[in-house]
Amino acid sequence: MKHPESKKPSKRLRKKLLMYFLGFSAIILGALWLMQMVFLDDLYKAIRTVGIEKSAEYICENINDGEIVALLDEVANQNDIRIEVYGTNAVPFTQIYSSVGNMDLSLEILPHRLISYYNETCNQGGKALFSEKIDSDFQGYLPKNESQDGVDLTCVRLMSNGKSEIMLVLRTRVTPIESTVTTMRFILIIITVLLVVLSVTMSVILSWKLSKPLKDINEKAKALAGEDYSVTFEGRGYREIEELNATLNVAARELGLASKLREELIANVSHDLRTPLTMIKGYAEVMRDIPGEMNEENLQAIVDESTRLSNLVNDLLDISKLQSGAVPVEKSVFSLTDCASDILSRFANLFQQQYTLSFDYQQSVSVYADKKRIEQVLYNLISNAVNYSGEKKIVKVTQRIMGDKVRLEVSDSGQGIEPEKLAHIWDRYYRVGSNHQRAVVGTGLGLSIVKEILDKHNSHFGVTSQTGVGSTFWFDLDIYSE
């Protein structure tokens, strides 16, 4: 039965996208409404104030220019301001220059205001800015007034032209812009409606485009969770979706392989446990039921099978401890060459003339590692080579010095391993052949233990193999130098 809430993720995605788009639109519209409706007058006045002050500074810097009159005319025309220059040596002040136009802003006919400006500017260190309500009946100086009826901005500078003191007066008018605000309000209403419609449309389209591949991935992921490892994830249009599909396809393949290996592991462990138990039980029953069978040969068979069973359990415990990190790496300095030679001698004594075992090296090399674990690595690799050395029964250990590292190679004369199977030989209980085969020596977990130990040592390791010729397992360790 299909879950009744299986479609909720796509609906939630649409709602979230709609909220995001509407929220983004609200922020944009809020900023526009605030700037155009609330702060427009203040912003306009601030711009005009900055403009008139910059013009005053520019004129002051170039007051001694030979073309000062032309410069004053250019500044007045470009910035829509009234410029007047007065000499302050006598009262009333003498007008030296006056720009053309904006006669309503002229101070020539208001000497009392000029004196007021002059005195206030002197008190402020030669620089002053006045903001006054527009008032044709104005008498004397008025303080700053933020009236809605508009204001006159007056920028005054006191300076010297090299001969005498002069007063520079720049004036402009900041008038209400109600008509502009009304027009912009109408435009903003249209923009608001368009943005809301566009936000809803885009959220619906994008949510559909995003939710459709995600919904397909979700359905296939449920099938994968139900152990259907044949499912294939497909989907294009977005790089993230494609990467997710590729990752899930890899996960499906790996899970399928892990499931297969788990089944093989259970089968192999069951086989290796059942066989010695069956033999122990069989020999024990024979010795119990048949007079005269209580002999050394039957007892030795029971001991051998018990040893085999114990080794299997120990190897399973070892690999579990290594993977969980319960076994610490206890490093010390020891001769890797002597270690390899000793282990190879043990195998030579065990098999006597049955195998050809050799060790090729040029000089003794010491390493800083866990001696006990490296011995276990060498034992497992040599044991594996003995098990699969084929009819020739040749096992060769080679020590090579490669810069600051030493490499040990263990080669056999067996049938080799197919290239496509090399990547899996380190998996516990992985068998190259399709049928379970008992090793001559060991439990089938040797290479997995080797991998875990070498990983703990951060060692580089691997295997090369040629079908019909044999295989070579190798690993590298840092050479110890005092």
C-alpha cells in the first residue's frame, strides 16, 4: 500500500520556494517603498547638500585661477546653483561676482542677511551651511527648518584671494517633490503586483522541476532500502541531481556486492565451523562406541580439528578487534629482514621438501613498526602463497630498498588472479573461485587481517597477478634511520 504522505515532500518544497520568493520580493519592495516614499525627500536634500558643499570646495581650491569667472559660471550652470562673491572690507559688502539666473536666490538686495551669514560663518571657522524655510517675508537669520514647503540651502566660505578677504556664497533651493512621489507610487504598485505574480509563478515552476526528480529518487531509494539492488537512479537537468544519482548508483552496487559477500561469508564460516565440529563429533562417537578405537591417531585427529576451529575463531576475533580499533599499535625498532627470514624458516621446517621457499635480499633493514603485527602480516602472506602455489610449489620472498622505504614481496607460482577480481581479494572470506575451498593452512581470513594491520601502519600495499604465472603480494614500510 502506498504511504498516504508520500507526496508531502514535493508540497513542502513548493511552499518553501513560494515563501522564499515572496520573502525576497517583500524585502526588495520594502526597500523600494522606504527609499521612494519615506526617505526620498531626505535623500534628495542630502544629495543637494553634498553637491553644493563639493562645489564650494572646488571653487575654494581654484579661487586664484586666471579663469575663475568662467569656472564659476560653469559650476553654477552644471549644478543649478546661485553663486555670489562679496568683498568684506566694508559694510555693506561689495558684490564682486554674481552668476546669471536664479534671481530669487540672490542676496544682493538683503545686506542684513549677508551680515548674518558672515557673522555665523566666522563663529564656525570660515565654513557654514544654512538650511532655511522658504519665506519671502524673511527678516534676519532663521535656524534650520525641515518644513514640507521646501528649504533654501546656503553654503558660505570665507577665504582670501591674496589681497583681501572675500565671502563665497552658494545657494540652491530644495523644493517638495510630491508630483514625483505620486508618479513613483503608482509605478511601485505596478512593480509590486508584477513581483508577486512572478514570485508565485517561478516558485511553482521551480518546485515542479526540482520535486519531480527528487520524487523519483525517493521512490527508488525506498526500493533500495527494501534490498532491491538492481534499481538504477536516473535524472538530468541539475548537476547536484546528477551527482546524487551517480552516488546512489554506486551505493546500490556496493550494497549489492556487500549483500552477496555477506551471504558468502555466512556460507563459508558455516562450512568451516561445521567441518571440524562434524569430524570431532564423529571421532568422539567412534571412540565411544567401538572398542579399540581409543588410540593416538584418533585423538590426534580430534586435536587437529580443534586447533583448526580455534584458529578460525581467533582470526575472526582478530579482524573484529582490528576494525574496531581495540588493538593498539605498539611500535618498536626491529630488523624486518631477520623477521622475514625467521618466518620463512618456520614454513621451510614445517613443509620440509614439499615446497621451494627462498628469500632474496641485499642488506639487513630495520623499521619502526609493531613487530608482532608485521610478523602476522608476513605469516599470512606466506601462508596464502603456500596455499595457492600450484603444482610447482614455489614461494619467493623478496626485499627491495626504494629510497627511504623498504618493500617486501611474496610471490607464488599458482594460477594467478583475474584482473576484475583483484579489488575484492582483501574482503573477508572472498574466494577467487566460485566454489568454497579449504586452505591448506589458515582460515580464509588472512588477507583481510593483512589489510587491517597495514592500514593501521599507513602502509602502501597491493598485489600484481598474471593468470597462469602467479601472484605477488607486497607492502611498503619506512626505513628506520637514527
